[in-house]
Amino acid sequence: MQSFFELTYEQRFKVYDAIKALGCQTYDGGGSGLLSVAVAKGKFGALMQALDFLGLKHQDLYKFPLGTDKPPCELRHESYGQPDSCWLVATFRPY
């Protein structure tokens, strides 16, 4: 199974441009050659569609508390009725 980091620079930069265009950002912690993306509010479907077009499949989805980090408001998600309290992180790998 190919790692995201084995893709060519050109392929990876297209992916990074698509992520940025949706207001999302890459996120540390994918491990095992996965690409981790902090998903912007309301952008999960568009992110999956864009990265699928670029040859990446959705692997997993995580929601967890912010802690001491301070991401921009558009990257914060509601959890248990608490607004802007969680990250939503999706992982992707090449087909």
C-alpha cells in the first residue's frame, strides 16, 4: 500500500492546494503514511470529493477536544452541545 509521502511533489502540492482552497489544513499525527487533515466546518463532503478526485481515499475520521491549541474558529466543531470545542480530523491514503 502506497504512502501519501511516496507521491510525487506535484501530486502532493495539488492535494495541499485543494485542502487550502477548502479552508482546511494539514494536521500532524496521521502516521503510517496517512495524510491527516483538520476539516473546516461544513467542508467534509467537499474535502472527500476533492481528494478522491486527486487519488486519495478516506481512511478514518476523528473528533477530539481542542486542549490548549488555538485553531481558527472555522476549524472548531461542536461536541455535546459545546460550540467550538473539538477538532474534526480526517485521514486519507492513496488508492
